[in-house]
Amino acid sequence: MVMMSYKKDVSIKKSVIMLKYLLSICLVIIMITGCKQMKTEPFNKSDSAPAPVTNVKVVSLPGGASISYDRPENMMYVKAVYSIRPGVERETKATYYKNSLTIEGFPDTKEYEVKLYAVSRGENASEPVTIKVNPLIPPVMTTFESLKFEAIFGGIRIGFSNQSEAELVVNLLTQDSIGDYVPAETFYTKRKEGFLNARGYESAPRKFAAFIRDRWNNHSDTIYTEATPIFEQQLDRTKFKELRLPTDTYVSHCCGNGMISIWDGAWNNGTVFHTKPGTGLPQWFTFDLGVTVNLSRFKFYHRLGGGQQSTDGAYTGGDPKIFELYGSNSPPQDGSWANWELISEFESIKPSGSPVGTVTTEDFQFAVVNGEDFDIPPGTPKYRYIRWKTNRVWGALDHHYIAELMFWGSKD
């Protein structure tokens, strides 16, 4: 009886396995057949070209236009097709849920032809509705008209106004040894207004030029000037020394070798002058430049941290936002503020103007890679000793960190 029962169980198991196998084969056949049918089945047998858009209205914009319209029923999106210059055609699309779109990229105020198509789910387009647009003066031109040159310490400054906050590229050129204009600096900006500084030139007459390009590769004319950069030289950082006075409030924390990290020449490798959390603001520190000089400017390099959008890098966390610089030639040894004179209060500015927590590529390049430039007010006396006082940081922290400080000036 036991043997017969065992054989019966084995037979049942084999039958179950065979059934599962047959069901699997059937399922595969059904899937293959179904896939083949889906490939050959039209997306929508009744799909047809929509009716054209109606009631089209145009509002001119700088370098473009806003176009509104009434939509037909059986459409997926509206497409505008236009050329911004011979051989360069562009398309702009707006979904079914919108009744307007914006076209842009025009290099001037001439009249341009635009074709509007209503397009179905099956990509069937309506008959075009042809309209004319007359863009307002594009940002690449209005910004070019605002350019102003000014000689500064070690170079030249370009002032500009970009009221449309368009993404622009300002190209600075200078003459080489044989008189040809060659690229000197390239600035990417969408700031509403500001200044662009190019440094590293001798104090001798030099010819410069500049033009503007936008993201559609439209170019402005070129403006020319001759300027003599004001003499300056970078101070020898190997002569800098910490001057620890009794009232200096900072306490070293991590990520570097204390104050010497701000003049070690390595500002993108993670070493920073980082003060201890909980020590409070404002806080200040003091150091010796090693020489008495007329300061012209300084660079403040923001912390690299974890990268462009990190919470411990540029324009965030303990990154100084508002700070003061003091100078002295005879600092009191008791650490008091007697004999210290305020050079100026400075504010760290994010070039893009983006909200807190957002750091654009332009911001990152400006603060971490190039260093944020600050000019010393003209007429500032010569000093040897510097006291830095951080009053406010970019984040809600009670300490600060600085990757590097560089100073320029003249002994004369």
C-alpha cells in the first residue's frame, strides 16, 4: 500500500509539472502573437490632420514674440516654424493645454515670417497659418550699446546693462605683438547689470575690443578702446603670517591647517580655513602681510565643498556673505580695536541673482574657480596688518570657512 501511494504521488507531480510547462508555452505564443499584432495595428485609425489654429495674436518681445491663438479640438500640440537668419530654421512647440507660445532668437527688428501648425497625436499637421512678426531690439544689441570700458588695477573693466537678463557671452579681445586682435577673456552672464574684470596686464597703453554673442550665435558689432591698466602686483603669500591676538574670536576646526590654509595656494583641493561650529558670529582673525603696501584689491575663493550644488560650498552654509576689512600698522597687543581703521564693508554677490540654494555654473566659476574680486577703495592708506571680520554667512550657521585669500597692491 505504501509503494502504490508513492507511485501515485510521483505521477501527480509529473502531471502538474507538464501542465505548467504547457501553460508557459501557450503564454509565450500569446505574447509573441500579441506583440506582432500591436506592431501592425495603426496608432489611431481615425487620426487626421486637425483644423488650423484661429484668432492669432502677436505681441513683440526683445528678440522674439509671444503668439496666442485658439486651439482646434483634435490636436496634440501647436508648432511654430521660422528662420532667424538664412539657413537657420527653428521650431517651438506648445502642448494642447496652452494657448500661446514664445518664439525667440531673432538678431534684429526686421519683419519675419512664422508658420503655425496644429499637430495631431499621429503627427498629422494642419494647413499652416502664416503670420508676420517684428521683434523688438534683441538683448544682444541693447546690451552691446550699454558697454563701457574703464582702466582698473592690472587690467580693464567692462560695465554692462542686460535688462532682459538674457543668457549672453561677452568676448573681450586685445592686440597681440603683431597687431592682431585675439581672444583675451570670455564672460558668460545673465545678470541684469554689472561689471566684468580682466586682469594680468602691464601698466602700459593697450588696445582692447569687445563684442557680444547670444545662445543662437547672433553677434553684435565690435567696440574698440585703448586703456592703460593701473600698476599692481600680487603680494607674496609666503610672507603672510598669522597674528593671533587675545580677542580674535575664531577657533580652528577641520578641513585644513588653520589660518595658513587661506594662503597655501591650494583652494580647490578641499583645504580651507574652517572655524569651529558654535563659536558664534561675528568673528574675526588677524594676519601680517609681511610688507606695508597700498592695497588695490583682493580675491576671496569660496569653498569647493561637495560641488556646485553642495550645502557646504559656494554661496551656502558658512560661506561669508557680509564682512569687513580693517587695516593697521601698529595693532595693539591686547587685541583691542584701537589703531584699527575700517577699510570697507564688503558683500559677496551671486552673479546669477538666483535664489538661495541654487548655484549656477556662472556662480560656481566666479566664486570657486576664478575667485570673487573685491576692490579696495581709492585713497586707502598703506597697511601691513589686516583684520577680517565676518558679520554674516550665506547659511544659517554660526561659523565660517574660507578657501583662499589673495591680495594685490603697490609699495609706491
